[in-house]
Amino acid sequence: MRKFIVVIFPNETTAYEGTRAFKELDAEGSLTLYGMTVVAKETDGNLSVKQDADQGPLGLAVGTLTGGLIGLLGGPVGVAIGLGGGALIGSVSDLFNLGVSADFIQEVSQHLIPGRLALVADVDEEWITPLDTRMEALGGIVVREWRADVEDELYLREVNARKAELAQLKAEFAQAREENRAKVKARMEEAQAKLDDALTRAQTWLDQRKAETEAKANALQEQAAKARDETRAKIEMRITVMREDYHRRAEKLKQARELAKEALRP
């Protein structure tokens, strides 16, 4: 199951032992690790990045999550650090787009006090016991969030709303008096620009999700090649489900995009 996991550690030594434990659990097939970062809560309350997310599609989700957490929990300095930290491109609003709940953020904030470090990870995990056992032995506090990416639904909603707005303005323009047509025309052009921008952002999301899906599928295939038969079958099923989920989301956005393009025609 796709999850975001934050593990809070009492000090830097145990945090880095935690990163090794994650890699070992990935190597033995107990979970699949796609990306992780390490951040520290400084004595002044700001968050600093100790280990950045991997560059590229595999690090995209965890980098966005970490950047959003820094923006929300690290204050103004934290925002600057987060946005300047390579793959850490997230913002506070991105937390909602990732489907991160207020309860998850609150629990992380509660445990991540000054002097502690947090390991932030994007994983596939079937059983919680292997990770919990290793982290608890290191004094780590584990906080989980099921990953529920809702960004495609937000884009779909926005594209449909912009399309409806443009259609209404076109109908109004067709019936407007001569003295009002210039004003309505300007509103139409503004609505067209907003719809075009929404379509561009939706396409960017599709491209990013496609790259992320394939990168994760490749990581899973590498893990499956080293796994025993029963574990291999489970990993291969994860790949199938992941790709089906992407194609389902992508098809809905593609259909909305084609309908919106028709609305943009004169």
C-alpha cells in the first residue's frame, strides 16, 4: 500500500541509523522505498534539510511532501530552505494535493520538537510490523499517512468550471448589446487564458505522474527480480495496480482536456 511515513528520532545518530534500516528493509522486500529525506528541527524552531530527496521522478512525491512540511512547520526561514533544496519543491498547498490530512500534520508537529530529526519517506508497505520493530529499537516514533493523491480531481474540477464559465460568456456575448460587447469580450479572453492555463498545468501533472509511475514500476521490477516467488507475485501485483491507477486518472483528464479544447475554439 502506498504510504507517506515520517519517523521522528531523538538525535542525528539514530536518524541515520534509521535511513540504513529503511534501505535494508527495502533490500529484503519488507517494503519498497521510493525516496526519503531527513530534516532537523533546530533550537530556533526552524527546519533544516540534512539529507535531500533524490532528484528525478522517484524523489518527486517525498520532495514535495518535505517541502510542504517545511513550509508549514518550519516558519519563513524553513520555506526558503525548502524551496531552495533541490528536489524539495513543495508548498503548503501541495500537502492538500497529496491527500495529506490535518491529523497527520498535527501528529508530526507534536513529536517533531526542537533537537529532534525526522526521516520522511515515500513507500509501498504491506505489513507495518517489520518497520515499526526496527524504528522502535532506535527510539523512533512512526507516523503514517495513506497516500491519496487528489490533484487530478482538482484539475478536472477546475477545467470543467473554466469551460462552463467560457461557454456562459460566449452565450452572453452573442446576445449582448453593442455598448456591452467589448466588456464581455474582455471577460471571454480572460476566461480563455485561465482555461488554457488550467489545461497546461493538468498536462504537466500528467507528464510528472507518468514519469513517476514508470520510475516506481522500474524500482519494483528490480526488487521483484531478487525476491522469492510469493513476494515476487505481490510486487508484480503492485506494479499492475499502480499502472492501472495512473491510466484511470490520466484518461479522465485527457477526456476533459479534449472537451475543453473544443470550448476554446472560436
